[in-house]
Amino acid sequence: MRPETVAARGGRQTESVTRPLTPPIYQTNVFVFDDLATVDAVWEGERAGFVYGRFGTPNHAMLERMLATLEGAEAAVACASGMAASTAVCTAFLQAGDHLVAARDLYGSTTALLAAEGRRLGIETTFVDTTDIDHVRAALRPETRAVWVEALSNPLLRLADLDGLARALLPRGISLIVDASFASPAVLRPIEHGADLVIHSATKLLSGHGDVTAGIVAGPCGVVERVRASVIRLGASLGPFDAWLATRGLRTLYVRLERQCENALRLARWLESHPRVSRVYYPGLESHPQRALAVALVPTRAGAVVAFDLAGGRRAVETMMSRLALIEFAPSFGDVATTWSYPVATSHRGVPEADRRAAGVGEGLVRLSVGLEAVEDIIADLAGALAA
Ligand SMILES: *Cc1c(COP(=O)(O)O)cnc(C)c1O
């Protein structure tokens, strides 16, 4: 072969009787076939095989299989972000004329997706306080297709009564869609509590290392295949390297969450006893307003996120920010390092003040994403900052 041919065709294969312990990154956007029978068989799903990057690679399949198993779901589909997952669920599930009931305190971009994009597509969403099942019941219509909640809400860590909602919806054939990004299967497995479909921003706890943006949807095979078709048509696919990173992160989910939840509970207790803190929101605390539900849904680990109100409002938050030495401000959560966020300036920035206050998100509300550090160091950092 001439050098031009070696350059164009070389470097694609090597001989080895061993295989890697850690799967390689299939950084390819297409797969090659040896005969037309295989083309037909793979295309029709009769034989396992991969076709084209946007349709998925072995890295996607490994991530999907692991997450489906952890959620107790039949199948899962990975995609480019949590929002891509939610968008694909909408397009797979809903069409013009359909109605949706959604929690009033969903993640801001999800609210915008359902309200703004939904309206353009002729899909109407009624936002209600889904912690009250009577409010959900009252909002249902003959054309209601699904109820959309978050397992643990942002930023006040309210719980959705999944079993109660599922009991109310099942006889009417309405699906329960649960965004479990704040929980992860190490904290709560929504399918065990009657959810039909679970959505994750894998950007957060599932990946856990702040180095990837990804989403995933888990549920029954038939529904997941419809969502997968949407992901492929929307072009909302994840890249193989990001799928690989998410899989790598997911391997340590349980050890991370065990430590993070333990740290979060200790921090929540410490914050509750601090004179400058007027209120702490954490499902592991006896003071959580839905304590009985919390014991039923998250009996052993109550999540890595703790929120608290500083009595001094925005000025107290600013002072705290200027004094924190270790804990950094980062408007996300789920990292191995503890970070904090300020909902009024980030996730709830676009929410009108009256609605924000009605939702209980005030000027003194701080959201902590608790990491893997020795909790004494986190407490010391906060103690110094709050003493100011
Ligand atoms: C972050 C987040 C999303 C969106 O996920 P991206 O990966 O940023 O697209 C959706 N729902 C919840 C609850 C989130 O926290």
C-alpha cells in the first residue's frame, strides 16, 4: 500500500488475546458490516450490533444496562443532557391536544420546556402542588396523559408521594413520570413506588465528578424504545466519551452516596442547631414537614442536598460567601466536592418574586450539595463563614 492509503486506512485494528478490564471508548461515529444479512439483522434488532453514532455505541449500551438494572427498570436510554431526556420523553409521549399535570416546583428549565415549548406544540400543562394528591386529582382531565414530578424537589427537598400518586393514576391509565436527579437509585428507586418512567440528569449524582453533561431515561422496554426513537430523531444523542465518563462515575455511586448522605445528615443536624440558621430542609431530619413519607421513601439515605435559611437574608448570604474558604459557589449539585448555590440568583432567577416567595424560596435560602470530604472540615468552613 502506498503511504496515502496507509494514512487513510491504518491504525484501526490490532491483535490481542487479552481484553481491557475497563471498556475502551468507542470513539467512532459509524460501524462496519461484513455482509448484507448482518445489515438486515442488526437494523431489525434481530442481532446485537451497532450502526451509527447517533443511534448508540457500546459505551451507551453499557451505561444504559447498568442504570436500568440499578433502577429496577427493563431498559434505559442515554442522551445528551437531562433536558434532552425530558424533551425526548415529551416528544415520545405527547402530541397536540394532550394535557399534562406537573409539579409547581419542577427544575426551572423543565418548567420552561413544558410551559413554553409545550404551548407551541399544543400541549397544555397545569402546574399544581403535587405533594397534595387532591390537587393532582382535581387537575386531571380526560386528555391528561401524564403527571410529572421530581422525587425530591429543588431546592426545598419536598418529597412526592409516589405510591399515592401511582394509586390515583393507574386506574385512569395516566403515566407517572419522575425526575429522580436529586435522589439517584442509591437513595430512592421510583419504579418500586409505582413510577412508569424515571428521568435523570446524569450530569449530577450519577456521574458525580462534575465532568460530564448527560441524561438518561429508564422504564419499560416499549416506552424506552419510543423515547430512544425520539432521541435519535431529535439528534439529542450523547457522545461515546461522555457515556464512558458517566459509566465510570456510576460505578462508585453507592460508596459516594453512602458517604455524602451521612455527611449531609450530620451537616443538617449541625445547621439546625446554629443560631443564624432559621430553618433547615433535609428529608433525614425529624423536622422535615413530610417526616412519615420521608421514613417510608428514603429510610436509610436521604440525599446529598441540604437547604437552609439564613435569618439575615441576602446580606447574610453575601457575607457567608466572602468568608467561605473551602466550599465553592457552583450552580449545580452532585459533585464529590461540597458546593453551594443560591436559588434566588440561579435556579429560581426567572421566577416572579411573588411566586418564588409563595413557593418558600426566600432571599436567605442556601442550597448545599454535600461531598465526600471529612465532614468536620465542611462544618469548620461553614462555622467560620456564619460566625462573621
Ligand atoms: C440539572 C437538572 C435537570 C437538567 O439536567 P441537564 O443535565 O443540566 O440538562 C433536570 N432536572 C433536574 C432535577 C436537575 O437538577
